[in-house]
Amino acid sequence: MEALELIPERTALVAIDLQNLVVSAPTQPRDAHKVIQNTALIATALRDRGGFVVWVRVAFAADGRDRLHPLCDQPMVLPSVLPDRPADLAPGVPAQPQDHLVTKRQWGAFYGTDLDLQLRRRGINTVILTGISTGIGVESTARDAFERGYEQVLVEDAMAARSAAEHEHTVTRIFPRLGRVRPTAAVLQALG
């Protein structure tokens, strides 16, 4: 595995769905608290070195009419009891005023949002991805970033999914085709 090199001023952390709604459900192979903890380390290091931090959340109108509704064998179902303030970033997420907040209404963070515009206007060419769920929101965003030509670092220990098998499949079969899969420690080392 080649050493990771990052230019902080041309790099953005894009953290997917670290919000009350998503982190309230169980995750594997690590709990949401560990995902938030590792993401926070990267966010702080990148921000301190002049990089850009983006927090992505999913939210819908009160009537739910802006949600996707295609017929599926396993449709996404919201929990019957929602946590308080489901779209708010979860406790422990170190959002700062200079960070950017993206609200999406589907799995991926690019479609229908200003994410690509915000990255390009800042001269960002590398995206560090973290978040929940590995095989849904993170993977969809990674595929979109790849198709837009961004270099990617996919931080395996700053992600989790609803099952260890889902996480493992995405990390070992999909992500190596889209970018470089690395642990938090390697990203922090690359940031100096």
C-alpha cells in the first residue's frame, strides 16, 4: 500500500449522516460513537491545516413528499419512534461555523445539493469520506465523487453499517475501485 499524501488546502472531509436519526440505530463493525470519534479527529486536523470540512445530513419535509418512493423489495423504513431533532448533527460531531452543511434527500450527497459547487469553488480535488452507512450513503457519495473525477480517501475505521457483512463488502470490493482505503491513523499522518 503506497503512502498517503494529502494537500490540506485541496482536500475536504465529507462526513455522511452523523446525525441523530442515523446514529440512533445499531451499527457494525463499530458503534456510531467510534465513527464520530475518528471523524472528529480528521475534521480537527484537516481544519487546522486549512482544509474544508463538510457535514452531510439527510432530512425531509414534514409531509415526507420529498422522499424517494420507488417500489423496492426492501424499502427504507423510518423507525416508528424518531429521536429528538432527527436531522441535527449528533452529539460529539465537532461542527464549526466555517464548516459547510449539506442537506440531502437521497442516499448520495451530490445529487440535488451544492456539494460539487462548494468543492470546486474552493479548488478541492481530494475528498476524505467517513460516515454511516458504509454501503448506502457513503458508497453512493463515493460513486458520485468518482464519476466527478475527485481523488478519494475512504476511511474504513470512520465508517459503519447496519451489518458487518455490508461494511466488509463495500470496503473490500467497491471502495478499492473508487479510491484509496485507509485507516484514520494514516489520514492523520498524511495531514502532518
